[in-house]
Amino acid sequence: MPGKSSSPALELDVGGRAVRISNPDRVYFPELGLTKLDLVQYYLSVGPGIVNALRERPCMLHRFPKGLAGAKVHQKRLPAGAPDWVPTVRVFFPRYGRHADELCVRELADVIWAVQMSTVEFHPWNSRAADTERPDEWRIDLDPMPDCPWSRVQRVAGVVHEVLDEFGAVGWPKTSGGKGLHVYVRIAPEHGFIEVRRAALAFAEEVRRRAPADVTTTWWRKDRDPAQLFVDYNQNARDHTIAAAYSVRGVPAATVSAPVRWDEIPDIDPRDFTVRTVPARFAELGDLHAGIDDAVFRIDPLLELADRDGVEAVELDSENEE
């Protein structure tokens, strides 16, 4: 039965930390027969990449205690029973006046311990522990509506790259692990979430102006053309998170949110990036996002664009406390 296991626990040395893996043969992806140990081995194989994506960020965990056949748990607070070496960062939820201590990865052992606790997906904040209220990552989410073909996503990615180049910003693309693409830009942590989201909206509107047949920025899903691509600037709102680079997705095909090169996008199929294929790619290419911290962009030109266009953005706060 999926999720059941009777195998003895293993103890792994991960960077000098002893991490105990209980029930290593518990099946997490029934259609593929992938186990907890398979998931552990995947994250070990992309270790520098996943740590680079998560380092020093508050991180929400998508846990599947019984594998994909069971319920998914969206967990903000660090699961109980963590070793004293697993780091956390305290974040605040203004709506409820409460705090939560979230996982804050510093080394690969932190990631593997989270996998031991049934974590499949890692969803980090776009700010870091040093100042959780000032993002250092601007996220461009190319989110296809139900009838939007992949070719449209590829085409819009080219427009995004063009606009980023004109602003002097370096974008780091990756597949979403689903049907879309994400592009990350490292930014100077000089503004709060409201202003970063406002800059992201101004950028999204510029992309829409250049590709009006392909792109929508309409807020309400019911009002969007189902064949268009939504440039989702809302992913920059406070406490909104998306799957990290190299994160596995909790879907039957075990796809991965995989970094790609801009020149690959016209030819790739996002379904090709999975737990089984990404390790060999990583071994060959290394972390394609390794240089992201060396390409910092200041968002002032986007805020000036927002001023000229009269773009306003109120703060959104998901605050799904679990």
C-alpha cells in the first residue's frame, strides 16, 4: 500500500551531520515507485543548488507524511522534533499579531532533515533572515491559463528577457515544475514588499504592452482570457512563496522546478525535468543559478516606471498559518 514501510532506518553523514532517515522505502510517488530514500538521494545530488536557492530564507514546507496518496500539509512552523542544529528564523504575521519560527536553511543537512520529515517541496520567502521585511529577490511568474499553449509561454519568456536587458537586470529562469516558467532577479534589499510588488506590476504591464495578444495582468482569474499567460506579480507580496529552484513538485510525474538557460527555452519541454533526469543534468552543468548573488539590480527604474504609469499595488498577505 502506498506510504507504508517496514524498512529499517538509515543514518547518513551529510556534511558532518548525522541525519537519520526512517522508513527509507516508504513510497512517496506511487505511479513511479519513488521512495523517501529516492527523494533524499535526489536532493543530495543537487545539494549546492538547493542550498543556494534556500540559504538564509524563511521556508514553508509542503509535506506529504503518507506520500502523494495522502494529504498535503502546508507547514510554516518547523516540524516538532528537530535537532538543535536545524536553524530557524522568526517571521511575523501582522493580521493575527502572531509569529512563526520557520526553517532557515544554511547547509544541506537542513534540507535532508526536512525530507526525512516528509517534505517534498520547498517554498522559500523572497527575503532573508537578516531582514525578512525587505526582499532581495524579485520573482517573475509566467503562469499560463488553462488553454494557454507552452509555445506562448516560450514566446513571452523572450519578451521578458528583452525587457530585463533594457533595464539592465539579469534574469535567472527556471521551469515551474508545472506548465509555466519563473524568472528570478536578485535585487538590493532596499524596499518593502509593497514597493517590490509595485515594481513587479509595472514590469508586468510593460511586458503586456509589448505582447498584448499573449499576456494578461488582470487581477481576477474569472476575468482573464483562458488562452493567455498571466504575468503574476502577486508572487512578490509578503508571505507569498513559490517552489524553489531544484525543488521537487508534489505531482505524480515528480517534476522539478529546474534552472534553465535563456537559450534553451525555445526548445525545452518542462515535463522533461524530473527527479530522475535532473541529477545527471546537474552533474554536467552544475548550478545554473550559482551566480545570482553577483548580479544585483536596484528596482528604482521600475518604481519610476510605476510612477509614470500610475501603477499602485496594495500589500497582499496570505498568512496561512499552519
